[in-house]
Amino acid sequence: MCVGVPAKVIEKEEYTAVVDVMGSKMRVGIIFVPEVQVGEYVVVHAGQAMSIVDEEYAKVSIEEWRTLADARDSE
């Protein structure tokens, strides 16, 4: 099973993009989604943007990730 996290594209170059993943910025490959635009959301796995997702899905997913992280931190 693969796990991907939603990220917002904040800069785009030809083959890479800088994304915001829950407040952390990272550079990812965009060869699977070359049509992605700044401001859109992608699912990132293993340093690659795998698919473009709508903003509502991304925001709900981010909240679920935050819930998991908060539960882990409270242990």
C-alpha cells in the first residue's frame, strides 16, 4: 500500500515544483502531472506529485493527517 500526502503547489518549474506539505516546503517531481498549476493541490508520494486533487479533498485529507499527527504526539 502506498501513502500519499496532499500538498499545495507554490512554485513551478519545468520538471519540479515547490509544494507546501502541512507547513513544510519541499521540492517534488511533477513528471506525472506536468499540467499542474501554482495554487493547485497534488498528492505527493516518494518525492513525486502523483495526481492533482481538488482543494476540498486536499483540505479534508490534511485535517485527517493533522488528527493522526496530534494523536501520535499526545502519546
